[in-house]
Amino acid sequence: MDDSEFISLADKALDRIEQAIETSGADVDCSMTGDGVLEVECADGSKIIVNRHLAAREIWVAARAGGFHFRWSDEEWRDTRSGQELLASLSALLSAQSGEALTLG
């Protein structure tokens, strides 16, 4: 995968995440704060940051529970340690951090 293909795939994932959060009805705010950086703020002020990391060609997630790296594999983004799919992992992280049950995608 070259840089432009990675950026395209990662940006589509970030857009999908943003849309899923916005339509979830959860009490969280999300916005793109920079080139390839999505910031999600929970009602308690805590944040989850989702960004594309070009050098590693991964999507990185920073949450209260820790840092997670997702790599494109078999047509989806998978956690490099657990193998969990990105939206499923984010659903669990957001649910735990916001205190609201969330299912993204």
C-alpha cells in the first residue's frame, strides 16, 4: 500500500467513525481537529483521539484505557495486538469512557 492509498483508506475510516458517533445519540462531541485527527470529547471532559499515522500506516487510538494501533488487513482495520476490528474496539472504548452504551457500525 502506498501513502495515497493509506491516506484514502484512513480518511474514509475517520469519516465513518465521525458519522457513526454523530448519529449514535450519545452525549459526546466529535470533530476533526487537524489533518487526519478526530477528537471525541465525553460529557466528563475526557477525550479519545483517533488519528492516522502515515509513517506506520496505521490508525492510532488514544483513550483512557490506553493506546491502540490498527492496521489495514483483509479489508478492515484490525488492532495489531488483539485483532479486534476498529469500530468494535472504539464502541467498547467509548462505552467504557462515556458511561453510555454505544455501538458504532
